[in-house]
Amino acid sequence: MSDENINPQNSVLKTNPLFNRISEVLKTKKIALIVIVILILIGIPLSLLTFSKKLKQPFSPAPTPSASLSPTITGEVPSSPTPTKFQLPPEGSYVPDQLIVKYKSGQSPEEIQDEDKKKTLESFLMANGVLSQERLHETNDPVLKTFFILKLKKGVDLQKLILLLKEREEVESVELNYVPELF
């Protein structure tokens, strides 16, 4: 018995142009799928490598206390040692004459009830190069109301001012006003 007698349809399929066309399309899809998988396998590590290089900016660790004490604006020595200076990120990654301050709840300039305390804070800020301060967000949210942008005189030592502000009892945190960057 010949092969054609066993399965006569087999020979018909091999010579059928529709079968040939379908097998070519399937081969093309397999090749396209393999190319896509290879691109994904190469593309993901490359993009992660590029992204990780962007993240590798100079890291500035949290300031550590030093043994020397520096007087505050009132001339008093703070109860805890002043932290040493830290390294600022590269210029252009932040607005040079601005800081963002988060005051403790009830301690922002708008919320302080004691006039003497309010004047002491204002004179401290003015003496250290602060030209003005504005709310970061106009909102009724109690947390967002505590964030302010301090606008500074040109050339103010940001490192020194950040450390002095962190010593203030009204201040919860101080950060540079970073410029958003697309990656």
C-alpha cells in the first residue's frame, strides 16, 4: 500500500495553495513573536540600567551631630548640638533661592496665636535671608496647610539655613524646592 492510499487527504493538503499560505503566515507569526520576546528581554535590562544611572546622583546622608555648638539668632546655645553640613545635590535640580518648610501642626505663621512667638519667628526668618513665605497649596487640608515656600535673598547659604530651620521648634521638616525631571 502506498502512502496516498492510507491518507489520501494528505497529498491534497500539501498541494493546496491555501494550506501553503496558512503555513507561511504561521511561520511569520512565530518569527515575529520570537523577535518581540528578544526585544523585551534586551529592552527591559537596558531601560533599567539607564534608569538606575539617573538615580545614582550624589547621596547626601542625614546630617550627623557635631561637637561644636552654634548660637541661634537670639544668641542662645541650642540644647542639642548643631548637625554638620551636608552636600547639596547638583545645581539645576532645585530652585537655588527657595526652600520648602513643613511646620508642625498649629505652628505655621498663620496659626501661631502668641504674637511674641510670631514676631520671633518672623525676625529669625528675616535675619537669615528669608524675603517672603507663601503657602505651598491653597487648601483647607490641615496637613497641606503646614507647607510653605520660603523665598530667599540671592546667595543665602542653603546648608546653613536648612540646619538652622531644623533646630526651630515650629519646624517639622525642611527640603530644597526640587525641580521635577522627566526621565
